[in-house]
Amino acid sequence: MNRDTLIGFVLIGLVLIGYSWWSQPSQEQIEAYQRQQDSIAMAQKDAETKALMAEQERKAQAEAALQGDSTALFFQALNGQAEEIVLKNDKLQLTFSTKGGTLSKAVILGFEDKDSAENVTLFDGEDQQMNFLLAGKNDNIITQNLYFTPSDATDRTLTMTAPAQGGGSIVLKYELGDDYMLHFSLTANGLSGQFAPNYQQMDIDWRSRARQQERGFMFENRYSTLTYKEKDGGTDYLNETSEKSETLDEERLDWVAFKNQFFSAVLISKDDFAQGARLHSTPQEKGSGYLKDYEAQLSTAFDPTGVKASEFEMYIGPNDFRLIKEVEEQSRFGKDLDLEQLVYLGWPLFRWINRWFTIYVFDWLTSWGFSMGIVLILITLLLKAITFPMVKKSYMSSAKMRVLKPKLEEATKQYDKPEDQMQKQQAMMQLYAQYGVSPLSGCLPMLIQMPIWIAMFNFVPNAIQLRRESFLWIDDLSTYDPIVEWSTNIWLIGDHLSLTCILFCVSNILYSYMTMRQQKDQMVGQQAEQMKMMQWMMYLMPVMFFFMFNDYSAGLNFYYFISLFFSAAIMWTLRKTTNDEKLLAILEARYKENKNNPKKQSGLAARLEAMQKQAEELQRQRQNGYKK
């Protein structure tokens, strides 16, 4: 890596750090902003409370009016007492309420929650509401206002019926599969005369509050999103850090997911969700016990004659890439649902690395029964072994530049003036070409490792296999590992110090020291002097990483720490095993051969020399043109 490249990386880091510092508000601004936000929040809360009270009053008045009107279409179903019916298999326990006839509680079995309870309650009670709305000619049918009569109830099946006047009914049928898939349908029997002739679409109002399931609120909240898939298209999601509403006027949807970091509830429609879906996500405050409020207002096909049922499926389970692909095969709709997209693996390049390499290696290593910490170490070793030939080649290129440093200094000592820098660079390029050395190949290790680092950055936080897995001092590899915690939130740091983050940053500083020392050993003249001034800047990058990664999962920080440790070990080993005298002798022999036969000069260095000569010639022509 040459001086310009180093300066580029340093400048990028300084820009990021400087912007963070510059954009930091003053204490007065923070207090004023907080007062403003408190006022806005109070106003919003007051407006929401008034709207909720008005809605409840409207519903109460409507129900009272209908209850007093014996001619109402669903007069019999407007009165009753809520009962609960449970469907259960080895993986899932679902509770349905006769009030509304829909799912009211979901418990995913075999996964601990943040309070160490043996099962995860995804939602319960008022946290989940699913309401089907049918616009009749005389009465609007709102299922959440109706009391359904259960029948055909077994461990896996349930039928809910809301009787109408004249023998008609609304029927909801549920069937729980072997794993995490729930199949259900809605049918209107004997009600064709209650709807307009062209009425072929019903509305669905689905709302849920995403509970905090993990210890780290900020980290879990970052990976909890309202996600959806376009029909015959890809997936997308609403902004995870701020309140966001979106209306999809041009897209039909296959499914909508209310997603936590490691668990999801996904609503799938056989006949798609029509254009115009309205989605809304509202982040919740830390300490509330919730991450997001999700809302989805959807429309799908409805047959008022009752000949064809409106069919749906729900995936309620863990965000496990392999598991989701297996469960998706239980779908009866014949669609390519791509539910595995719920496990975010990064942008296309990094997703490709994770999809076709990391997951396979991860599955293979876990099949041997290794703990998750050992698996991360073994993955690191495997990646280092794969990239070692290229890293060694890159190191040898740097070593060649190091042993040539005295000769470069001797050949370029007459070009120390600022106006002579172009001639100095040309002389260096010529010498590099004669010795067959590429000055840019020193950047190769970073270029090799960067895609892998970014791929792992996306893979580890979404790997549910790390959840609740301990290793050494780490209780849970999927969240931070605090050595110190406090109650007050400190800007950029939070309320804790993560030990693996500290180890990662310290190892990064040591690795930066080793690489800077190596770069210094191969720099000539003013480059070495400039390197001295740049050293302290290079240490700012690990400090910036500390502020970024203190809240990240211990598994990710541990992987980065181990990766840097082995990178430093490889660099140290290569340095100790390289004989500079033998290497210089080889270069001298190559130099004599190229000097006697200039046509044999090849490689990147020779091309750079040719390009520099062309640039110099172009500049000379421009100068001559200016003189004329």
C-alpha cells in the first residue's frame, strides 16, 4: 500500500470522525431539542389518546346500536364471552380468541427470552390484532367486533364461525402444520346478497407490537424491521431507525413480515395483497419492553358467493436461513416466497459470499458439535488458509520494496525539491520495473479481507445459532458482553463497555502499528517523514470502531479480534522467515537480466512507468503550448 492510499484511508477516517464531532449538538441544543421532542411526544400522545378514545366510543356506539337492533346482519354474533382455544405442535403454541376469531398469542417453543424464560412469547393480548373488514350494502362486517363459535377443535385444527341472520355465516378455518406454518382461510357462506355485485376485495388491518427479546435494545432494534416482498420481485423494508410510513401504489405483495432480530410473524396471501398497501413502523423507546409498533393495511381477493375461500398462511418462527427454506416447502400456494430473505445477508456481493460459502461452512462446522466460539475461530482459520497464498505474495512484494529502499534512496536523492517530485516518481517507477516489483500489491491483503469482513458483518448479527450461546467469558454471543454497566446513557458509548469490543479495538491498534511499521520500512525520503506525522491519525480509526461496535454482538467483535490476531501472527511469521539478503540477491539477478534486455520488463510496475512517462510528456506539451 503506497503513501497516497494510506492518506486516502486516513482522510476518510478523519472526515467521519470530524463530521461526528462537528455534528454533535451542544448541551443547550440537546436540552432544547429534548424539550421540543417532549412537547411533540406529549402532543402526539394526547392526539393518539383522543383518537383511540374516539374510536373506542365509535365502536361502542356501533355495537350498542347493533345490539339493540335485532335486524342487524350479525346481531347474534355481537354478544358473547371471549374464550381461548390453543393449537400446539412441538415447535409452536398458538392461542385464538373467539372475540374476533383470530390469533391473539404466539409462543415459539424451545427458545429462551431475555428474562431466561424457556419459551419466547412473540406477542400476547393487545400486542396483536388482525381484523378483516367487509363492506356490505347495508352493514359493514368488522370481524373484531364479532364473537365466533369454535368447532372441530383439535391440537392442530380449529373452525371459527360467526352466524348471520338468515343462515349465513363468516367462517375462519385454521390448520397448524408440523413446524412453524399456520394455514387458514376466510369464507362468507350464504351472504352473496349482502354485497354489491362487483365487490371482490376485502381489507385486512394487521397490527402488532414487537417485543424486546434480547438484552441489547439498540442492536436488536436495528435488526427489527417491517419487511415485505413484491410479487415477482425482491424484498424491501421500512426504515428501522425512525418512524416511517409507506403506501405501495404500484406493487402487489406476496407477504408482509413483522420482523424481530431473530423471530418473525409473516402474513402470506394466496391471491397476493393488492396495490395500495399501507405500511407503518414506529420505533419505541428503550425501557418500554417493545422495539417497534407495526401496522399493515392490506387488501386481497374476496368471493362474496362463498365458492372460493380467501386463503392465507402465516410463518411464525425463528429467522433461521436453512429452517425457513425447509418450512417454505410446506406452503400450499405454489409461490417462490423467498422467505429466507428475512435473514439479511448483505448487498449482492456479500450476500453471495454468505449464501454460498459462509452458511455452508458454518453448517458443516456446527455439525461436528463444536461450540459457536470454536466455530468462529475455525471459520477464521479457514479463511486465512484460503487467502494465505495471496497474502504471502502481497507481503513478498512489500518485502522486495523494503530491501530495495537503500537503492531507491540513492537513486532519488537528487530529487528532494518539491518541484522534482514527478522526476522522483518516474525514477522510482523505472527502478521498480527493472527489479520486477509492483508497488501497489501491498494493498492486496486489505482488498482481499474487506469483502469477507463486510460479509461477516452481515452474517453474524443475523445468525440465530449464536443466540444464547456462551463461550469463555461471553454469556451470549448474539449480544454485547459488558464488563461494566451503568444506568445513564453516555453519548457514543451507551450504558456499558463491551470486553470483546475493547479487545477488537486494541488488536486493531496493534495491527495498525505493525502495518505502519512495515510501510515505513519501505518508504523513501519525504514519504518516511510524512509517515511519522500520519501515525497518530492511523490510531484514530480503531477508536472510531470502538464507538461503532461497543453495542454490537460479542460474536462479531470476537470474530474481528481473532481475525486481526491471526493476521498479525501471519505477518510476524512471514517477517521472521524472510531472508532479506537472499531476496535482494534474487532481485539483483532480475535487475541485471532486465537491464540487459529491457523488453523483458513487464508487470504492473512497468505499466505504471509507461503511464507516468505519457503523463509527463502530455504535461510538457501543454507547457510548450502555453509558452507559444
